[in-house]
Amino acid sequence: MIGTLINVATIVVGSILGVLIGTRLSSRLRDTVVFGLGLFTLGYGLMTFLETANPLVPLGGLLIGALLGEWWRLEEHLEHVGSFLRDKVVRGNPEQGHSSKFVEGFVTASLVFLIGPMAILGSIQDGLTGNYEMLTIKAILDGFASIAFASTLGIGVIFSAGTIFIYQGAISLLAGLFSRFFSTAMMTEMTAVGGLILMAIAISSLLSIKKIRTASYLPGLLITPLIMLIIERFFGGL
């Protein structure tokens, strides 16, 4: 839960800064900072992947996960969920003016911070291993994003922190309940796959090098530990 609490804190601080000074920040400065975070995220993802004991395990998990993700059309489903909720809440609000803007800020920020692989991946890692580095990276990204959102959409952005606390906290707690079923090797290889997905996020969303359907790789987080379980059970490990 520590990673989620850090995430909540950065959104609150970023929202306040966005309301106070956000309009004074140039788009060039914001872009430069985001690219810097993208480079760091790319490097961190690579470092995380290099912890694998056998690269074939995360490779298998990633590819099988991608097949399942495309079959289930996870990318489209996540996008549809975000669009559906935004349309329902924003369009369904009968009030206008500042109230409507408040709701739009809350909904838009909540969806951006929630609908993405890093929220799920980081929360699982935090719950399983107690390692909240990935959520800390997400927290920094969300902090800067909240500055941008709050500078245009207002103080409603700050209340998205409550949504983050409930959503990511619940995932971390559930992962913690199942942590006793995961061996060290299973968690290591799952984390390696997470590093690859993190690199995809950096390339696609932060550095804007190439659009990657990152959500399609999320099943790899479940497939990779299963591969390791089979190897440990029937082949005595690696």
C-alpha cells in the first residue's frame, strides 16, 4: 500500500500546484520533463527485465499473454470503459459552468490514472513483493499529469486521488493475499515481464516513438508465473 499512498500524495500536490501555477508552465517545459521521465522509465524497465534468471520464461509469458490479450481485445475494452464512463458522467451532469468542469476534471484524471497497465502492474508488484518502485515511477508521472490537468480543469482533479487509493489499494491487498502461492522464482520472472511492459509504456506513451498496444501484454503477468510453476513442479526448476 505504500506505493499507492505515494501515488495519492503526488496527485494531491500536483493538483494544487496545477491550480496555483500550472498556467505559467510552458508546453515546451512540460514536454521536456515528460521525455526525461520516459527515458528513466525505459531504463528502469530494462534494468527490471535483466533480473530474469532465464529470458525464455518471460519471453514465453509475454508472447502467450499477447495472444490472449489480442484475443480478448483488452486494449479496446479498456478504451471503451474509459470513454463510456467519461460520457456517462460528464454528459449526464445536468449542471453547467464550474460544476461541470469540476466533474470533468475528476473523471478525466481518474481515467487517465487508472486505465493503464502501470496501475495494475505496479499494484500487483507492491502487493506481492512489497516493492513499490514501479508505483513510485507512476506517482511521479501522475504528479506531473495532475499539474497539467488541474491547470485547465480545476480542483476536481485532486479528488481522483481517492479513486486511485481504492482501486490500486484493492489490487495490492488482493495480490498480498495470494503472495504465499508465489515462489521467489515466479515473482522474479513476473517482474521481468513487468519490466518489458514498462519499456513498452515508455516507448509508446512517454517518448511517443511507436504506438504499442501495451494492455494486450497484461495477461503475461499471469502466464509467466504459471510457466515457472510448471517448470518447478515437473522439471525441478531452472
